[in-house]
Amino acid sequence: YQCDWSSDVCSSDLNGYNIGLDIDKVIKANENANVSIKKIELEYDQSKQLEATLKYLLDKQGDYNRYIELNDNIKEAQNSDDYQQFNYEKDNIIANFNNGIHNLKLRYKHQAYESEEEVRLLISENEIEQKTTKFRMTSNGVFVEFFPLKLELSSNLRSITIHPLHGQLHLEGTKKFISSKHHDNDLKIMVSEIPFREV
């Protein structure tokens, strides 16, 4: 099966509920002096991806020229201090360029997934403090770093979408359950209209 639901809900029991959150409020609830969170809206149009990449490369022309100049300076360095300074500046140019490419890569996704309207969060934490970052172990024993977010559903929940193959019974049951826990008349509860198709 291919669908806009995770593989966990595209299984034989066909259960699944998608929650919609106010992303800006989630970001605000989790940012602090040591944690920075940037919202990234994805670009699915390949021509716009190429245009953004080309613009980035052209904007880096000055850094490239300086990089070539530093290579010559390193060869002609008269002492170790100059040699180290030139290499340090060269390493910074490389790091900044790679960081920019990485940020571009985070924005791009294949056009086939455009209906998802995905938003990604780029989370950075002070490496010295490291108070929020956690680790978990996968089923095959690999340690995976993750960042737990406070969702504060009582104020940030905006919608609940039910698996496309569920019906009225699931919809009414969800509405009754939510009304007993969450008193928000603006909360949208619906069955997904996204096609569930076998490929």
C-alpha cells in the first residue's frame, strides 16, 4: 500500500488517527535560551528546487574565490601562525557551504508527496548544555538521538483526521471521546479524504 499515512497505520488492521497541531505554538512552547527551532516549509516543485540551488551556488561565488585565494596563501605561508589562520578560515568556508547545502536538502521533497503539505522542524541545541536531547535504543540495539517536544494538546490541538477506510462509527466515537476530554468548538474532526490505494 502507498498512502499519506505512516506504515504503522497502513497495516492489515487499518487503524490510525492523525492529529493536527498549531506548529507555531509548539515551537514557542519548546524554544528557550539553549534550544532553537526553525520551521521549514517544503518545496516540491523540481524547477523551483533547481532555481534555489543555483541561486545558493551563485551567492557563494565570493566564498569560492576566497577559498582559491586561501589555497595559494597556504602554499606561500611564511610561518605556522599564518598557515593555521588560513586553514582555519578555509575550514569555516567549507563548513558554512556544507551547512547551506544541508539546509536546502531539508526543504526538498519529491513532487509525488505534495499533497502531504509537510512541515519540518530543524532543532538546534547548545552542545555544551545538552539538557533536552535524549537517546533511545532500537529493536536491533542502535542508539538513536531524539528531541522530545512538549505538545500541550489542551491548547495546541487543531484537528483529528481518521483513517480513510474508517466510517461514521469511528467518527462519532472519536467526537464523543474528544468532547469528554477537550472543550474546543473549533476543533475539526473528520475522516480523511486522501485515497488509500494499492500499488
